[in-house]
Amino acid sequence: MIQVSNLSFGPAANPILQGIDAEIPAGRVTALIGPNGAGKSTLLKLIARQLTASSGRIRMDGMDLAQTVPAQLACKMAVVAQHLSVASRVRVRDLIGFGRWPHSAGRLGVADHAAIANAVELFDLGDLQTRFLDELSGGQRQRAFIAMAYVQDTDWLLLDEPLNNLDLHHARNLMAQLRHLTELQGRGIVIVVHDLNYAISWSDHVVALRDGKVAFQGPVAAAATAERLSALYQTPVAITRLGGQPFAQYHR
Amino acid sequence: MSDPAVSQARAPRRRLLLVAVLLVPLALVSLLVGAGPLPLGTLLSDPQALQVLAVSRIPRTAAVLLTGAAMAVAGVIMQLLVRNRFVEPGTTGTSEAAMLGLLAVTLLAPGAPILVKMLAAAGAALAGTGVFMLLARRIPPHQVLLIPLSGLVYGGLLMACATFIAIEAGLLQYLGVWMSGEFSGILAGRYELLWLAGGLALLAYFAADQFTIAGLGRDVSLNLGLRYGRVLGFGIVTVSLVSSLVIVTVGMLPFIGLVVPNLVSRLMGDNLRESLPVVAAAGAGLLLVCDILGRVLRYPYEIPAGTVFGIFGAAVFLYLLLGRQANG
Ligand SMILES: Nc1ncnc2c1ncn2[C@@H]1O[C@H](COP(=O)(O)OP(=O)(O)OP(=O)(O)O)[C@@H](O)[C@H]1O
Ligand SMILES: [Mg+2]
């Protein structure tokens, strides 16, 4: 479980996050939702220790994150950022290989190569594996980075808007893989998503942020109601059922 | 599916072999070309010719190879750490700061041994590069050209300070020597510090993966458990030491660190574990070509290798800049 208690970030006069208390269950898919600028990416970066909170605490499976060393954390959680700026020319396969770095420190063994080949297969990167990152489309690059996080083989996987650049097929495939990971291997997954239908139909748990505070949180079925979602986005959202699945209607 | 991966794994070794094989005849030519002729036939029977070889030609060739390799390696490290294709020790204030340090030690302790002078230069280079890194961090990374431009302005400022001090202290001729890299004065006993530069480049190879990961950015590095600050520090220290060693022994050699890594990166990317040996070999080879050209173009006079490389380097640099824009 990731336990965020009384977490604040940013200048006291104008905080970006303020008094966040949230619980993210282990072995589940948790959707982090909220309008633009709500602080979703900031919260994810704080958990990933890319940023340091001004106050408050984050515990992951009982460990205080402030007390951990980077190498230890890299075996515990993998993170994929929202904006993947790439300045250097690294091949897709090499990038995925770096995902094994926390375990192998650069000496890839047979098991490492198997894990890499598996990720190449799962994320449909076979034709791209010898290409350079800076010569890929946005969605292809995103898949490469997700594959790197995947081979890191961690208890926790944090993805900031992983569906952003993906087409229908690859978006659905990614969500199916993530479900697979939780159900078969008990990984905890946190994804930032804007598409409510992906959020409510693929995740177990939801944490909603608005203006740097938690708007609501809990199991999806109970917490993500039409009224709350409408208030969260200030947009009328109706929830119906379609083919046995909850379906959010907000397009018009 | 595994085919491209396998052939990809073999390609870097083939490229390295190719460059290394080209280096051998180049080095031989370098041994034979010079102010006095060294005919191959009588070489082994003529003690005077052997003397020239041992005291001048072999040291000179070794110095060029070591300098070219070390500067190219310093350049690629700088590019990965700043995450910008267009930086090298000559565009980040490193070389200029080193010269300021040298100037200071020449003023304050003119009789200091060369190792002390080198360390003073390295200390100043370290401080100068550190300031540049802080500066570069404030520039949004997508402003690709703004970073080397600010570096040039910053280096220009340091250079202006150095020139002013040199004029006031009457040391301008020293500055001239440090600024134009050339190898005509290299003799046995006067270049051995460069082996240290070569050793540093070799040491950097052991951190090749770390540098490659650091080149993917701070967030990716942290995610993989890398001590990003340490890698940054190690890189800056390496680059500062290499630049200072080169300036103290042969003088400033701009463009090698810029041009060679860019050319190699085009072909084989930035995974340093694969590309660093090729970067080093290509840097050594290109500089040797320039040094040989400098010796034969206006024979029996010499054109400094730095000048020859400057002309070649400027042309390639322009091509890279324009090519980048054409690609969007
Ligand atoms: N580097 C920064 N400096 C100052 N303010 C920032 C910075 N990055 C983000 N912010 C501010 O912090 C707030 C939260 O940003 P954050 O990126 O966490 O939002 P988000 O919920 O991820 O939004 P989105 O859905 O657009 O990705 C925003 O108001 C944003 O303007
Ligand atoms: Mg965001």
C-alpha cells in the first residue's frame, strides 16, 4: 500500500498540493484522475522522489520513502513520466535493457535477455527494436519507455498518462497487460488517465484530485459516481451500462 | 525477429575494427613525415634516424592519438550530461576557465612544476564547467541552440577576463600558445601527461552505461536507481581534467569534442558502451590526419593541427546544424 499522509508541495502561499491524504492499495490498478493542473503529475513525481515534498510523508509497503536509497527504490517501483523528452540516440532494445539495470548493473544474463525479449513481444516493439528513440513516433516512444518500466519487474508501476499517444489497439492492449500484471502477479499499478471510460472500466480504485486536494477516493464502483465526476470536471457526466460495463457519457 | 538484434550486436565491433585498422597506416605515415626525411630503408641501420624516431616522431604521434581520443571522449560525455548535441569543452567555458587557472598559477607561482599548473587549470576548469551546468539548467531543454550559444557567450566572457589579465601582466604570448593547439614542439619528456588524459578516457569507459542513462535525463536516471549527482560529478571532473591536461601540454583543440561524437552518433547512436571506443578511435584518427596535413601542406613549415581541424570542424559543424533544421 502507498500511504500518503498530509502531503504538501510548493510555496506555502500558493501550494500545488495541499494536505493530501490518500491510500493506494497494493495489487490493484488505481486511476489517478482530475482536471488539468490538479496536481496528478506532481503527486506521482513526489512518490517517485523526483520532487521533495515541503511537508508530509509517503510510505510504500511500510517503508518511509524519505529514508530509502535510489538503488533500493529502483527495485521497488518503476515510473514512466508524462513528457518523455529524448535528447540522445539510444536504440529501443538498449533502452528496454536499461530497465534491468537495477537488478543487473549492466551485466545482462540469460534471464535478463528473456525478460527483454518478452517485453518487446508484449508491447509490440519487434519491428522497432533496432530503431533509435529519436526516430520514433510519440506513441512508439511511449511504448518503449513503458516496456523499460515493465522489465524493471517492480512491485509498483507508476504511469503518467500512458494512454496519451496510443491508438485504440495499443491503448487497450496496454490496459489488458496492466490488468494481467495485477491479477497474475499482484503488482500495484497507478495510472494517470483522462479518459473516464478507461478509468472506470479497467481500474479497481480511484483517487481524484482537484486544485491540489483530494476530491474523493475509494473503490471505483462506490467512489466514481456520476455526481462526483460531474463536479470534479465541472462537466455533466452520466454513467450508464453498456455490454455489462459501466460507461461514462460526457461527449455531448 | 532476433535477426536484427544479432546483426546490431555485431555492427559496433566491425566499426571499431575498421577505424582501428585505418589508424595503423596513419600512425606509420605520421612516423615518417616531418621536417627531416626518414627513409624507411635505412631506418633500422641508422642510429640517428632511430634517435629522431624515439625522441620526436613516436612521442608526437602518441600525443596526437591520445589527445584526439581523450578530447572526443570528453565531448561525448559533455553532450550526454548537458543533453545537448552542440556542446563540448570549448563551448561550455571549460577550456577558457582552464586558461584562467593557468594564467593565475603562472602569475602567482611562475616556477611551479607542470603537474601543479595542470591541477590549477583543472580546478578552474571544474569551477567554470560547474557554473555552466547551473546556467544550462535554467535554459529550457527544447531551446537546443540556446545552450551552446550561452556557453559561447560565457566562454567569451571568461576569455575576455583572461586576455585582460594577460595584457596587464604581460603574459599575452602565453595565452597565444595555450589557445592554438599544435604538436610541433612535442618531444619525449614533454607530453607524458597526455597518457593521463588517455587513462581518464579509458576510465570513463567503465562508466559508459551510467553516462548513457544520465543522457536519458535525471528522472529516468533516478527511476533506474542511478546516483545522478555522482555521475554528473564524475563526468564533469573527467572533462575538466582532460581539457586541462590537453591545454597544458599542447594547447586548446576546439571542435574535436563536437564533431567526432556527432558523426559517430549519426551512425551508431549514443549507447556509449558500443560507441565510446569508436568515438575515441575516430577522434584519434581525425586529429592525426589533421596533424599530418598540417605537416605536409606547407612543407617545410607547419600549420597547427588545431587550425586544420578547426577548418574541417567548422564545416562539419555547419553541416550538422543545417542538417538538423532540414530534418525539423
Ligand atoms: N515546474 C513547475 N513550476 C511551477 N509550477 C508548476 C510546475 N509544474 C507544474 N506546475 C503547476 O502545478 C500544478 C499541478 O501541475 P501537474 O503537472 O501536477 O498537473 P496535472 O494534474 O498533472 O495536469 P495535466 O492533466 O495537465 O497533466 C499546475 O497548476 C501547474 O501549473
Ligand atoms: Mg500531468
